[in-house]
Amino acid sequence: MSERTFSIIKPDAVRKGVTAAILAQIEEAGFKIVAIKRASISRAQAEGFYAVHAGKPFFAGLTEFMSSGPIFPMVLEKENAIADLRKLMGATNPAQAEEGTIRKKYAESIGENAIHGSDGEETATFEIGYFFAGIELK
Ligand code: CMP
């Protein structure tokens, strides 16, 4: 059955001008782009999005980085979308990411790692709702 996941092209990748290259790789892997927009989020909005990580040592850096420039939040659909996107992204730390993955190709560090993808069904539902209204998801 078809599944939806949530993804963000992060500020480092947007600054580098690799947004379109990442989207092409995502489409080539069989994902449909259900919704996408350009957005700039505040520190508080980044803190709300990453609330599960509040208190972790990297939280301040993460929320500062995510509010440092434009991002492209998007909703993606395919069979097994959540797990397949995470495979396509590669490991959180690009140094450990497999050859050919998005993070291996475009990410700088564990903090500035080009792309986000939901890690489970519940997270995907929360994250889609954080950025998109139901009417944008037809
Ligand atoms: P993301 O998938 O967006 O979810 C949480 C983010 O925290 C993660 O990607 C990383 O970019 C970021 N992060 C920064 N430092 C760390 C760290 N030491 N361990 C895990 N995640 C980190």
C-alpha cells in the first residue's frame, strides 16, 4: 500500500544550489511529490518541529541551523515511503553514509546533512501536519 512521508531539503543544500538535483534523485527513486513549498522558519518554529530532541546536546545548533535560511518541506508518496526515503538519504552522519546516497553526495556534517526524513508513521503524521494543511495534500 502506498505510504506518505515527510521530508525537508535543509538550508545547507538550498544554499549550495542542489535542491533540484536532490528532487530529481527522489523522483528517480519512484517517489511522487504530493506537496512542496519554500519556507523560512523561525527559531521557535524549528524548536516545535524538533521538540522530541529538546534537551539533547545538539538541539540548540540544530534549531539555529534549521532557521538559518530557506528550506523546502515536502510530502512524498510511494510504497514503503518512510523506510525507502531513509535508505535513499543515507546515514545521519554523512561520513557513514553509503555511496550514492543523498547525504553522501551533498551533506557536510552530522549537523548540516542536506535532508530530513520522518523516522516512523507517527512522526510522519506529526511532521506533515506541522507544515501542510489538509487542503494542500490532495
Ligand atoms: P534529522 O533527520 O533532521 O533529525 C535530527 C537532526 O539532528 C539530525 O537530522 C541531524 O542533522 C541533527 N544532529 C546534529 N547533531 C547530531 C548528533 N550528534 N546526533 C544526531 N543528530 C544530530
